[in-house]
Amino acid sequence: MTALVLASAVAAAQNEMVAVPNRPTVSTTAQPVQAGVLETEWGVDAASSHQDVNDLFKFGLTSNFELRLGNILWTADSGTHGLGDTAVGFKYRLTRDSEHQPSVALMYMLTAATSFLCLPRQQRSGEASFRLQFDRELA
């Protein structure tokens, strides 16, 4: 176990990892997760008539391409509650942030209606979303 911890510390010192924070369903940057890194984020939405617990897993395949998996683990809406929907997709960065241009990325997400156990039939549907994102670091 100690060898694993030391190996991880040495690897981290050699390759600095930078977190790419997103808040599931709230904000998403144009920056992808670093290649070979798995990031996860968790959140809670709460209002008087709707609450949910959601997560997002992001894995960097290359320096410009990440795979994404998001879930609504639990949802409560107008008296019903149970499992929420699941989404899969990707983000691809077209340009990197530089002195003269922002980072630009394309993101595609396909949401599957996996909440069928708790929501009435008329509220269940899948959807696809496509986004063009711009991001500029203001150091």
C-alpha cells in the first residue's frame, strides 16, 4: 500500500493535474479533462417542488476529447420520487485558449429516459443536446 501511495505521489509531481470543474446542469467549460484522468462531480438541486441528486463522470481520452456520463441518482417532483435519467456524450475542443482566441468546444449529450420507474408516462422522454462552448481564461 505504501508503495502505491509513493508511486502516485511521484507520478503527480511529474505530471501536474489540473481539475476542470463543472457543476452538473449548471455550468460547463470548453476545457476537457486531461488525457487519462477520470473526474467526478456531484450536486444537489433543491426547490419547493423539485429536488434531485446528480453526478457527472468525465474521462479524458486525448488532450482535446473527453467522454461524459451523467446521472440523476434520485429525483422528487410533485409527489413522485425515484431514479432519474442518464446521459452519455462527449466534448471535443476545437481550439485552445491563447492570447488571441478563446477555447472553443463542441459538446453532445444524449439523455435516456431511465426515470420510467417513478414518473408518469407523459413526463418520460429522451433528448439530445448539442452545444458550442466558448471559454476564455482571465488570468
